Amino acid sequence: MKINRRDFIKTGGMVMLGSLAAPSFLGSCTGNGADQATGISFAQNHFGVSESDMKKVLTAALEKGGDYADLFFEHSYRNNIGLQDGAVNRASSNIDFGMGVRVLAGDQTGYAYV
């Protein structure tokens, strides 16, 4: 069963708004168990999600026939200051805070980010 891009993004967006994502993908990552536990603990504390929230998102991501799903948590910030003739003439800041879900089904890949 295939899911078209529009339905994937629509469903994924609604699922992600209701909850934020899962540690089972960490089990497939290379690295020792301590690294995996640290990643799970960080996601739970910093993003305010529980292990059950993350499992729900992965379950929803795979329920339409996906073969594999993983979660991506992001929190980054940038500050820029522009100078002209030695004086500040522009400044900007940007914060990215969110989470993405990637689903693989055969040779197709779907990704949604919120």
C-alpha cells in the first residue's frame, strides 16, 4: 500500500502536533547503550516528550506500510551582526526548535518537520 506525499505530510503534521517522537530509532543507531540512553533522556527533558509519545509517533509513521522510521530533534540558534564602516548596521537572530519524522517504504522516502 502506498501513501501519496500530500497525505503523508498532512497525517504526519497532525500526528506531530499532538505529540513529539521516539526512542526505538535510537536502538538501531550505532553506539553504546549509554549514548542511546543519553539521547533518549535529552529528548524527554529538553523537548518535553515521554517515551510513550515517541512510540506513538513511530507507530503512526509506520502504520500505512512504512518499512523504517526515525525521528530527528533539533534546537539550534544563530545570531548575526553586520558591520558597515565599523558600525553595526544590522542584526538578526534565528531559533530552530522542532522535530522531524522520516519514513522509508521500499525505495521511497517521506519526511515531515514541525
